Amino acid sequence: MAIEGASRQAALTRQWPVPLVCPACRERFVDDASALKCSACGRQYPWAGEFPDLILGGRFDDATSESKMNYEMEANTDSARNYLLPLFRNLWPGSSGNLNLLSMGCGTGADVEFLTQQGFPCVGIDCGNRSDAWLQLKLKERFFLANGKHLPFPDETFDGAFSGCVFPHVGVQGDTDQVAPDCFHQRLELAREMVRVLKPGGKILVSSPNRFFPLDLFHGREEGVMRPKLNSPANRFLLSFTDYRELFLQAGCASARALPVGGYWGFIRSRRSIKGLLLGLPVRFLFSLVSNERLRFLRTSLLNPWLIVLIEKGPRT
């Protein structure tokens, strides 16, 4: 108990990298050793070890294990190094140190730590079961337990926000692919919150499997199983480019376009065996195909297994 109290007291001495507000009413906090207290509505948010628990609107009870978290740490670092970092250098040339970026559904947080150390300061939020992994990281002050539909940040805090495979898990029944009747409304809530905390002209990057691709290569498989799951385009669990564009246009953004996917996935597991290398060849070929600028029209088609969509918020009016 003494160790836990000391841990909380140490957390209180941190300077948060971005302002925090109550996710219910968006007013400032008064903090103490037991909870963060809203100065306006009086809600109290407890500490979960070293991290403030600001979750409002439900948690995501996703299955996890030590081996799965270790893989996710490795895969997220690989994606951040080989895809996000080069992309961010292109999107924000020469201004990286002055940025604030948000990783929505950051999971193990490996992307947040890597990108921050490379000069692109990020904070991460998650409402699932990955926060134990944050204890292994050096930049613990950059992580918050929070639900993306109720973000604990003021309006226009961030220059950019990004998420990997978050939207398919919003508006579904538990950790399944069965969508709820209000699925679109719940996803629109998330999109609006991302746009709310974004500065005018800010950018959002979202990615997930493509609803139109006939196989879901990323869900519904046990660890070590390489056989993909059949995917019906009629199932609204996954999203298409059109789905993302509609959500974010309704949320107030100005434009959306599909990006190349080469480098996003390192195929870490499949490259560790001859069988995996062979089975992964068709997917790696498709990634290469849709990443060709001359064939960019294929990125929104049924030939693309993985969507990456860049959305831009318009200027202040």
C-alpha cells in the first residue's frame, strides 16, 4: 500500500504534456492523492496505479496475454518506425518539436514512446486491458485511461490524431464482430470527438481492415493460426473507405483520401517461418500493388486488405 501511495504521489508531481479536463463537462481538475476531481460537476476519477482513470462511457474488455502484448509492442514499434515516422515527417516537415499528437486506442503504447523519442510528441489513450504494458515504458506521463467517445482534453488541443483498428471495435457487442443497432451513431461520436480536439487544419489518420476485401486477415484467429477468416462485405463490423469518409465528413472534416499501405505491416510473425513467408506472399504482393501511385485507385477497392485513410479538418470559420 505504501508503494502504491508513493507511486500516486509521484504521478501527481508530473507536468502533463497536454491539458486535462473532465470528460463529462470539460472543466478543469483539482487533483489529490486519491482522485482527480472536477472543479465544476464534482465527478471524481480515481488513479489506476500510476495512471489517471478518466474512462467515461464504457471500457473495452479485449482479451490479452503476455505473449500477445509482447507481439503488439514489437508490431506497433515496427509500424511507427517504418510507416508513421516517415509519413509524419512528410505531413509536418520541420515542425515536429512543436506538435501535439494523439494516439487513439494506443494499446501497449509503443508507438507513443517511439514517436515522442523521435521528435513527434504524442500522448496515448486506451480503455482496454493494455495499461500494464505502460509500466514498462519511460514516458508514463503520456498515457491516460480514457474512452475515445469522451476525451479528457480541451477543444483544439492536437495537431494530429491517429488510430489503428479502433473504429471496428466501436458499436459492437463486446469484443466480437456483431454490430449494435446504433453502430453508426457510436462511431460518429468517436469521429466527432477526434475532430473536436483537433486544431483547424489538423490531420487524422485511421486504419483497419477493408470491409470490401473478402478475407479478414487481422481478426478471429487464435495465436499462431495463419488461416484467415472469411469476410462478408455486408457485415458492418469492418469499415470501407466510403464508411470512413462519411463519418468524418459528418463530423466536420473537409477531405479524406486513401494512402499507400506499404511499410505499415512488417509481417513479423509470418516471416519467422517458411510456411508463413509463403502464405504471406499474396498479401505482401497486394500491399505493394495498392501502394503504387499509378494504381492508387485500387486502395479503396476489394483488392486492398488494409485501409489507411488521411482526413483533414478544415480551417476555422
